[in-house]
Amino acid sequence: MTSPAWPAPFAAGPVDATVTVPGSKSLTNRYLVLAALADGPSRLRAPLHSRDSALMVAALRSLGATVTEVPGDGEYGPDLEVTPIPTGADAPGLGRAEVDCGLAGTVMRFVPPLAALVRGEVAFDGDPHARVRPMGPVIDALAALGVAVSSSDPDSAGTPTSLPFTVHGAGTVPGGHVVVDASGSSQFVSALLLVGARFEHGLHLEHVGKPVPSLDHISMTVEVLRGVGVEVDDSVPNHWHVTPGTIRAFDVRIEQDLSNAGPFLAAALATHGTVRVPNWPEHTTQVGDAWRRILPQLGATVTLDAGTLTVTGGERITGAELADTSELAPTVAALCALAESPSRLTGIAHLRGHETDRLAALVAEITRLGGDAEETEDGLVIRPAPLHGGVVRSYADHRMATAGAIWGLAVRGVEVEDIATTSKTMPEFPQMWARMLGQGA
Ligand SMILES: O=C(O)C1=C[C@@H](OP(=O)(O)O)[C@@H](O)[C@H](O)C1
Ligand SMILES: C=C(OP(=O)(O)O)C(=O)O
């Protein structure tokens, strides 16, 4: 049974709110992987607790890590303590394990290389749509690095290109030089870099193909690795050298998810109001820091003062040309559909391989509400047109659901199908949205 569509609250006046959001998905799931491979127990403070992080925790447990919730000072749930998985040729055999990737790119891409370092068979599968998300480059790279990967589908022969598949971990990986085409997702690069130090000869990863998207996420991987004592040389574009060595156990505080701050900041523009986000990190590799550059181009005033980001919407939203907005694109597109001049988003062809084909989904939903949007080869063109109410489909995509919420602020009668899909990275979303609007909850 599907739950009824969520009536998106309409904002009768300008929003005036202060919002903090749960921990970063990308940081939480990177640190979880590193903790599972570290040289001792680690602690994540104020991590994300959501479907994607729960899937990562479950995956690591099934590979032999111990992950324990311990009380912390985070607003959105306990800290996590992680005792690493036993790896290496002498590690106790795991037998057979199963990993449910859900729809989490970070789980389906980051965990298979880790599975190669345990001794046992690890079967990966996920949600129906996860089976069409691109996986081939990670599997091919593992195969080239000496790891056996087979299809879990008895009818399919040869090296798998997508879920479901099984990694036959030998406990050790020779490693060395490998070439990937990472034009489909930066996660192919991050996945291999995260574990490369634990390969016998380390890793020299080379990208060949169209440009790698979402480069900020690779910078995040490199910075996080350096922070735990891993040597990474990224001085030559499209080449990454990871020196073999230990991953140091750590105690880190996870930054709040700046991408997920996006819909709340967008509310300032959609309602011509003000939204403040305290604890904005002074230095960060999160792509969401780009809100400081993007939102002024859409007509907002943005200041960062004493660690609080304040966004005040202008009288109108102006359209803009914006490149490489990565996972911010659905939120940006939602605002562009409310703008008074045209917008062009470029460098986001790979969004077709995200939780859903986001370019098609955004065009369909903007059009459904009476807007004017079309796909280009590598993005979207969105032209001004008055929107009307309707039921926005979310396609199991948290960012489509939050796009619907943004439209609902400015347009009466918008409902969002399956708002619960926001639990992928922000289970508290409906309550947080109501609180932002002063509706209690
Ligand atoms: O490494 C990560 O944590 C992510 C990388 C990006 O993937 P793509 O390169 O596929 O866009 C981003 O869109 C995704 O939400 C998270
Ligand atoms: C693309 C996204 O997720 P994933 O980590 O599943 O790729 C996203 O959160 O926008």
C-alpha cells in the first residue's frame, strides 16, 4: 500500500528561520569505510542517521565490523564507534555475506573494494532502480586489480556490469595501476581511493574518458584520506597515487550536510524570506559550500558571519547559467522553475545515473506543474512559466521529493508522492520543514 501524497505546505509569507541539518552523508559513509579498515577503533561524532548510513553500517557489520551507537552531543542521534573488520590472508573466513545497497551509490560503489579485503563471498544487491545505476567501472577495476567478481544472476555470463554481483574476497589485493572511465560517477574514483592504501602495492588510478563529474567529492575523499594518515598524490589531473600503508584510527566530528541544507536555503528564495544555517564549516570539501556562490546568482543575498550562513531571497528569483552543480542540481532546478528569467544547467549529464534519471524526472515534474523545461545533452534549460498545483512524483529520489516541497512553498496545491523517500539522507525532513515554517512539530 502506498501512503497518501504529502500536502506540501504553502508559505503565506516570507520564511524567517534558523535551521541545522543532520550530518553529511558523504562524510559519514567515507569515515565508516575508513573506520572499518583502520588500525584500531574509531569514533564518528554527530554522524548521519538515515537509510544510506544505516545501509553502510549494516554492510560493514556483515563484513565483520562492530558498529555501536554511543551517546553523543549531536542534535540528530548518537555517535558511532567502529571496531575494524578482520582483513588479510590470515583473517578468519567470513563464509558468505550479503550486502543490501538499497539505492545508495556510496554503498554500492564503496563497499565492493572493501569486500575484496575480507576472506569470503560477498553478494551485493539493492533496490530495483539500483540495478540500473552504473557499476561497471568499479567491477572492471577490481577485476583488473586481481579481484574475482561474478554475476549473482545465474543467467548472465561474464563480468557483471551492474547489481547483483558477488565479490570473492581473498583477504588481500595486489593493487597497482588501473585505468577506469569515471565519466559516469566520481564515486568510481572515490571507491578505489578509499581502500587503495590497503592494497599490497597501493594504487595508481588513472581516469580515461570524458571529464569526471562531481570533482568536489573526489577532493573530499583525498582530504579525508590524508586526515587519517594516507598518502595520496593527486598532483597530475586524472591520476591518483595512493601509497600502501595503514589507515590511522580516528575520532572525527561529521559536518552537517550542506547539500541537504539546500532545500531550506532555497526556501528563503522561494518565499522572499531569510534562512540562517549556523555551524557552517569554515573549511569544507562539501559541494554544498557552493550555495554561497550559486544562490546570489539566483537573486539572493548571502552572508557568512561568525559561522552562520544567512540567505535572504530577493524580490524575484533570477535565472542563471550554472555549471557542474552535481547533487545540488535538483534543488537548483526547483528554484529555476520559479525564476523570472531562463536558466541553463550544464555539466550534469551523469545525473541520468543517479537515484533516478534526474534530468528526465525534473523535466517531467516541472512540466506537470505547468512549467517549461527541456533536457539538453548535458543538462537542462528551464524557462519562466507560471506553475500550478499538482502531485509531484518523487521516483524514490530524496532530492525530487524536496524539490516538490520547494515548489509547494510558492505554489498552492502542490502535493508530493512518497515524501518518506527523504529518509535516504534526511528522515526528519517533513518535521524540519514544518518547524522552519513555524508549524510546530
Ligand atoms: O561520493 C559521494 O559521496 C557522492 C558523489 C557524487 O556522485 P556522482 O559523482 O555520481 O555525482 C554525488 O552526486 C553523490 O550524491 C555523493
Ligand atoms: C546522487 C546521490 O546519491 P548517491 O550517493 O546514492 O549517488 C544524491 O544523494 O544526490
